[in-house]
Amino acid sequence: MTEKQRSERECYIACVATATGKHAELDALLNAKEIGATDLVDRVWSIVGMKRDVDFRSGFYGHLSELDATYGPSTLRDFLWGRRALIQVPSLNFGGEQHVVYWDGSSLFDAASAPRQYTKLEELPMTGYITWFNEVNK
């Protein structure tokens, strides 16, 4: 089941819910007023029972395209190599804002409820952070 964000700042929660299948567990956060709080990311992962550097890792990948013009979406696909990931991209619907999409290893899911959505990994600009899941030893 793909979760859709209900407001501008809920894409991260919606993508984690889609990635983990923990929709009911994260539903209270989707309705919370403090979306955007600094501890939100840690709260989301705690609710779904996943730990940084055990179940997932995060890092900045935007610098790759600055180092060499040949880096682009195919490099991102090669890096992910079938792994699930949350990928930060510029919002298509809110100017100057960031957005998060979910890659399940073969398809891209965009939680945006607004009219414009990313549909292909190859569309994603290499500009932000990526959180990839540990698919080994699970």
C-alpha cells in the first residue's frame, strides 16, 4: 500500500510508512501538528523499530554530480543496486522546498498528493540526501 502525504511536510513519514508497511503505527504522526520538528526523523524510525547504521544509513549524494558531469541517474541506479531507499529531491509542487520519494528497488513511489509527481528514477536530480536500507543479514 502506498501512503500519500496529507500536507506539505509529510512526505518523509508517508515514504517510511510505504517502505516499512507500518501505516497504522505512523498514522498518529501524519495527523500531528508538529510535523517538521527536529526530532521527527528519529521519532519515525523509532516507531517503526529501525535503527540508524543497523537497518539503514543516510548520506549526501548531491556532490557526485558536482565532481563529474557523467554522474547522474544511472549512477544512482548503480549505487542503489536493487536496494530500497528514500531519496531527497526538490519539490515539484512547492518552490524552494525539499521532498522525499521512495525507491523499492525497482519502482519509484512519490507520496505527493499535489498534481506533479516524480515517476522514474531517471528523473531525479542528484541534489540531496539518500537513506538506503540494509538488505543484508535480514
